[in-house]
Amino acid sequence: MKKEQTDNLSPETDLLTFLGTAGARVMVAHQILASGGLWLDLGGTQVLLDPGPGCLVQATKRKLDPGKLQAIVLSHRHLDHSGDINVMVEAMTDGGFKKRGILFCPGDAINSDDPVILKYLRGYPERIEILKEGQRYTVGDFFLSTPLRHQHGVETYGIVFETSRHTIACIVDSKYFDALCTAYKAELLIINVVRLESGGPYEHLSVPDAEHIIKEIKPKAAILTHFGMTMWRAKPWEVASVLSQRTGTQVIAARDGMKFDLAELSKSD
Ligand SMILES: [Zn+2]
């Protein structure tokens, strides 16, 4: 007899889908690259990180059903991360008819004078968790932690996802500081690398920063994403290839729509 199909299509798999790889103003405003954030299928539990502009379109186009999301995580309130947060909360909860899912966000996404989470839909998720530095949260059968508050103007937290199979660290937007090299020990490191060159007043990581962080953390693999214009002009896949040679770690440039199965990591053991 054929095994019955269930919603939980991949109980032993951790699969990432990049719904966008654009970072910062110009790339997002012109949609040179998409800006929909990262969709994680962690053993069948669906989680969304940083639903930027176009997230709903990118997700549905790729047959990812927002109605199956168990959690939406917002690292910080900047528009390239939060543009679609409200519509994704609506989609996760069937417009509020199904009270379900958890929304994780920094306090200033809710409690500032200019909140990005609309008040009328705050009662739609099962609950809202306010992210704080050094916390660990349980979602279904995995953990989500926020080891560090980043240096990025608004309240910003990097995110670590731990399943029974893998650990994935997402170093989101930040100015470089040394703690980034110790707080994100993981098998897979995802780094928002907006800029090609270091220096300047920018609160974003550059390629030299990423090289240093990867050398310090030594993950099994690193994925670069969230590209600004200087990175895009330099061809991220070529930058990644150079970084692979220089760090001795497999470094991959994310592409819009790219899927990454964490089982790939075990193969390199
Ligand atoms: Zn930002």
C-alpha cells in the first residue's frame, strides 16, 4: 500500500529556499535581485526569516504556502527585511481567522513611535515573542536563539536555528565587531554581505569582514547573501569562489530561488 502523504513532507530534512538575495536600497528599489527573505523547512516545520518586499509573491511563485508557516522571524525593522511582514502574518493566519504561528521580532518593531507591525493584526498569531540578546526560544522541535545584538542602528539580532540534525547561523546586517566571530559557531553560516570593500561609515559587513569571520568560525559551509550594488557588480559567485580558496571553507553565493539542502553538509564529512 502506498504511504499516505502528509503535510510534513520532509521530516528528516532541513531545506533552505532563498526568496531573495538583494540587500540595501538600490538593489531592492529596482528589484535587480529579489528581496523576499529566507524560507526554512526544518524537518517539516516552516519558518520565514525577514520577509522583505516581494516575499509573498516570491513564496507563492515557488509553491511555498504561507498558511503552513509555524513562525515568522524579523531580525530588524529596516524595510528591506520587513516590507512584507504584515501581509505574511495575514497569510500565515488566514487573515486572522486561524490564530496560529509565532511572530518573533525586536521590541522596536512593536513598541516604537513608528512600529512596522500593524496593530490590527497583532492578535492574529498564536503569540508574539519579543527578541532579546542571549535568548533561546523553542519552536516545535527546533530552537531559535539570538546570541548577539548587532551594531546596525535599529535593534537587530542575528539568528541561530538548531535542529536535531543541523545548526544554521544567520549573521544578518551589522557593522563588524569581534563578537560576531565567537557567537555564531554553526555548521552552516549565512552572512549578509552588502559591500565589496571595507571601510566607510556603513553599518554593513563587507567581503573582508566575511573572510575574517569565516576563518574564525570555520563552518562546514558559508552562504553569502543580501548583496548591495558593489557586490553585485563584482559577481557574487566569483567573490565566493575566491573566498573558498582563501578560507578553505566552501563558500557559496546565494541566488534568487536557490535551494540548499543541509544534507549536503554531511556528504563533506
Ligand atoms: Zn538593515
